[in-house]
Amino acid sequence: MSKSGSVIMSGEKNPRGIPKAPFITDVEQYLGGPDAEVEGPLRSFQDALAKYRYMDSNLTQRRRGLEEKIPDIKKTLAMVEYLQARREGKSKAADGDDLDDDDLDDSEETQKPMTTTYELNDTLFAEAELEETDTVYLWLGANVMLSYKLPDAISLLKSKLAGAETSLANTVEDLEFLREQLTIMEVNTARVYNWDVKRRRTKREQEEAKAKLIPAEDS
């Protein structure tokens, strides 16, 4: 324990730099002796717990955001890949390449106008026929939309999906690590508190025993 009463961290960190909490095996040695004060260390433990809980709260929100974002990216990617497949099917048919029965069915499907429904509000949808195009528009966040050629859009979405999935895996790992550190600090707090209670009780019992040994003064 430092003189300022702050928690001495182990120095170890997880891959994202979250410090590992120390586990106190010998409370008396950690505090600096049998007469050490505990108010400062206990306040320091509460500060450390508050920081871990703050990080846990932020990472929990991040996890929710990623769990909502990843399915949206997958849906968008699937749609863009479908558009690309339609264009490739039309190109193949236009070139007069040999088509087997399955390819012929797919080619006939791609020749049909593409219709879809789009959302006007929460309960109202409309039907639209899409023009053939090799360009799509993607929302990038912060009210920003950019146009991309289909192959570029697929590449971008795959990159974003891989990044989001990696970020989610790291976030889940960090949350598990944080909850382990929270448990360790809660155990440390309980051990120091119980040590202080036992020390006070022992000291009081010793004082009571000492008082009984002192002979009463003659009246």
C-alpha cells in the first residue's frame, strides 16, 4: 500500500490496457503493519471499484450497440451481394455464354424488374421498382451517405463486418475480465474490513483483560 492510501495495482494489464486488480493474500502486510489505518485503503478500494464499474457500464453499452449493428451490416451486405449477383447474371446472359438449366432459371429471374418494399414510417410501407444500376448508397453514420460501386461496397461492408465482429469479441472478453477484477476488489474490501473488525475486537478484549488485572484502589 502506498503512503497516499492508493491501491497498488499488479502492473499487469489485459490486451486493451485494463489494469489487473491485486489480490491481497496478507492484509496486515499489504497495509503496512498491525497498527495501519484502514480508512484510506478502503476509500481507495471504493475508487477502484467505481472506475471498474464505469468501464463495465461503457463496455456493456458498446456491446449492445455492436450486437445491434452487426445484423444490420450482414443484411446490407447480403442485399448488395444479391444486386451484384443479378448484374453478373445479366452480363453472363448478354454475353451468350453456355448456361445449364439452373443458370437458365437464374438468368430468367435476373431479367425480371426488381421490386421491393421500403418503409415510409413505422407502420407504412410502399412498393417500388428499382432501376438497374452498378451503384449503391451506404449510410456511414453521422448523417453521411456515400455512393459506391457494387464491388467496392461489398469490400467495404465485409471490412466493416469483420471489424465489428472483432470489436464485439474484444468487448465481451473485456467485460469478463472487468467482472473478475470487480470480484477481486470486492473480496479485498471485505478482507480489509473484516481484518479491521477482528483487530478492534482483539484490542478491546486485551484492554478489558488488562483492566481486570489492575487491583482496585483502597477506599
